[in-house]
Amino acid sequence: MQKALDGTLTEEEQRAWHAWLQQHPGDQALYDEQAEMTRLLERMPEAEPPAHLSVQIMRSVRKKKAEKHTLTQLIFHRQEDPMSPKYKWLLIGAAAVVVVGVLISRFYPWPPESATQGTIGAVQKADKYESGQMSSQDVTLTDSELQQLLQNETVQKIIADKQLIAAVQTMDGKAIAALQTLDGKSIAALQTLDGKSIAALQTLDGKSIAALQTLDGKSIAALQTLDGKSIAALQTLDGKAIAALQTLDGKSIAALQTTDGRSIAALQSLDGKAIAAMQTMDGKAIAALQTLDGKSIAALQTMDGRSIAALQTLDGKSIAALQSIDGKAIAALQTLDGKSIAALQTLDGKAIAALQTLDGRSIAALQTLDAQTIASMQTAEGRSTAE
Amino acid sequence: MSERQEDELIRRCRNGDDQAFAELIHCYQKPVYNLALRITHSGVLAEEVTQATFVKVFEKLTLYTTGLSLFSWIYRIAMNEAINEYRRGKRRSSLDETRMESAAEPSFELAEAIQEALMYLKPDDRALIILRHFQNLGYQEIAFIMDRSESRIKSQLFRARSALKLILVKLGVKNET
């Protein structure tokens, strides 16, 4: 109909169209209505724009151009002597902004050594890394505390030993930045009480700790090495995301968990056994790779889509399977004890192809249920059958 | 205007040549003004939309990529400007019976009646009818301007014409074709 209305039908199409309309009065009425509207609309006269319009537009464009030029000059073409006082103040201002930004941190309660967990098993939910929240008692220094600290015997000893202390503290602004070296051990801490952020780096007896915590934003990033064991953790309580990497006694755990999004990615090696798992509970997808005692399992499962792909090797026996329950297709290859099975089945299409060798006997079959054809070749105990 | 001439005109405009921009306005202001006039049904608003369209063309000309039709690109800006202008407080009251009855006078000129009926359509449908039937643009070009598929444009156009017919009947416009 659209082509007829547009007048783009070929002669043959036109004949067919008219024949169709004669047999279908409903379509004829619809076509007449559309054709009438098309004719009406195409008769509408065009209006002439007012004579002053182009002049008016050019005036606006020139004005815009002038504004643009002025702005560009202001930003890019203003020459400033790099050594002028104004320029120096600009740099000082920028530096001050950086310093203030850096001073938005505060001290951190060390992440627990063993509380960061990955997943065990292919798709087990990782436990959330938990750290104690800092209380105001932990972080607020009073004047007397500061005085005590400064008068502390150890501090005095450090000063006498000419070891380095750099400390900047603003109690009103509640910002504390400190760099301290005690007997070869170094502590760097940056703390902002109001902003509730903490960045800390500490090395004690060869053990290092780096932590960044924002209490309001509820995110924690921590890297800790104690006795050769390292822990890296990133946690956002609001966003409920946890990423953790932990190596304890050569065993490593990497875990990423989003509690809201319900996805879990985990990689774990315990005693040479590796587990990689990714799970999305909402999307219901599970991908897992697991090696336990030399046996490997790779699996991808989508519960909604109902497809399962799996590759498994257990004791030299291999299984490969692809299954779509909705699509009703199953492909499988399996070798158990030297016996091999290959199968492809489409339930909707009703086609089955199978090749099987059991104890030296081979079976090949192709079957189409709809078309009702069956081709098969079978050799059992030296006998062959072809149908 | 040939593609080569168009490219040259764009190049000159980008280089800040006022004369070139004046030429561009001369080429396209009439269809832009008509589009705006049909969508807003107001000469004053149509002037404002036309002006705003060309100021935007001037500002965004560096973003225009050759290969697209300059006309379609300008039209796209104009259509959005016109629809926005229409929606910005200049929205006409929706089809109400009082207005319909009072409008149902036989003295209506056909062109006026069609323009009046157009104003009762949704701005999108109105723009579609204008682009197709007043400006005689192809479906591909309309699809680009309205950022929709050609098939959707065709079916929407079909429905828009039927709706327009119904409105014309309600306005008391007799079949004069």
C-alpha cells in the first residue's frame, strides 16, 4: 500500500494491487483514506520566510562568533609571564589544593590477617571481608594526648638520635600527616578526621601495611604483608563489592564479590589445587574451572538460558558436554575407560546423530524422527548392519 | 547544490567566512522556516526556531561529518529545535471538544484546516507528515532525521495520516478532493 501511495509500483504490481483492492473492500477504504490525505497534504502551500530573517540570523551568528572569540582569547591567548607574581600565586594555589586533597585521609585499623576469603569450590559465595570500623576514640587526638606524644621518651630518643620525624597536624582542620622512622621502621600516615579518610603505609620488622579507608564512602583498600603473607583487599560496604587477594603459606586467594549484583569471581590455589569461579546469581550464570589433584573441570552454566557447557577430566577420562534445554540441543563427547561416545541431539528438530565405541564395537547412527529416516551402521562382534 | 559545492561551502564556513555562512542560510532557511512554521503554527516562533537552528549549525559545524547530507543534518537540528520550542510552554491544549465544535465552521479554508488539524497531532507525527508530504523527503532521509528505522517511519506515517483524517472529520472539513 505504501508503494502504491508513493506511486512507486511497477505496472505489474499496479495490476496486482488493483485486483487485490477489488477483492478486499476494507483495504480499498483504507487505501482511499490514505490516498486522499496524501493528496491533501501535498497541496499545502509553502510559506516564504520574512525578508528580515536572514539578516537577523546573520546578526545572531556574528554575535555568537564574537562571544566565542572573546572566550577563546581569555582562555588560550592571554600571555602570562611564568615568573610573574600572579603566575606564582596560581601555582601555589594549585599546590595548596593538592595538599588539602592529600590531607583528606586518616588512620586505619589494620585489616584482619585471616578475615579475607575467596571462594572454596567452584561457585561458593565468598565471605565478605570484614574489618572493624574505626571509632572516634581510635582517631581523635586531644591536646593532652598530643602533648604526651611529644613528651614521650621514645619520641625524644628518636629526636636525639637524629632520626626523622615529619609531622603536620592541624587540630582545627583535624588533618594529620605524619612520616616517622623508628629504628629502621617507617610509618607514613595521612588522616582527616572530618573527611574520615585514612591512608597509611607502615613497615614494621619487614612487614608492610598499606591501607586506605574512607568511612563515609565505606571503602577500604588494604595491602598487608605479615611474615611473607600478603593480603590485598578492597571493600565497599555501600556498593557491597569486595575484591581480595590473599597469599597465606604459598596459597593464594583472589575474590571479587558484589553482594547486590550477586556476582562472585574467585581464584584460589590451596596446596597446588586451583579453583576459578565466576557466578552471577541474578543472571544465573556460573563459570567454573577447578583443578583438584590433577583433575580439571571447566563448566559454564546459564540457568535462565538453560545452557550448560562442561569439560571435565577425571582420572584421564574426559567429558565434554554442551546442552541447551530451551533449544533442546545436546552435544556430548565422553571417553570413559577408552570407550568413546559422541552424540548430537536436537529434540525440536528431532535429529539424533551418535557415534559410540564400546569394547571395540562401533555404532554410528543418524535418525530424523520427523522425516522418519534412520540410517545406522553397527558393528558388534565383527557383524555389521546397515539400514 | 552539488556535493562538491556543499563541501566547499562547509569548508569556507568552518574557516569563518561570513559570506559563505550567509549563502548557507540563503539555501536552507526556507525549508527550515516552513518546518518550524508547520510544527509550531506560529510565525514568531518559526522565526525564533530558524534563528536558533542556524546559530546551532554555526556552533556545531565542526562536528558535522561529510557523507551525511548537510540538508538532513540541518533539518534534524531544526526539527529538534521546533519540537522543543513547541513543548516549551507553547504547547497547545490537547484536543478538546469545545474547541473542536467551535472550529467546525464551514468557512474554514482547507489549508488552514489542515494546519489546524496538524496541531492536534503529536509533535513527532506532525514532524513526520511535514517531512514527508510538505518537504517531500525520502524515507531514508526521514529515518536519519528522526533517528528511527525506515519501517517504523512508514508505519508511523500511516497511522499519522489516519489520525489526521479523523481530526479533519472532527473539525468538520468536508471531503473536497
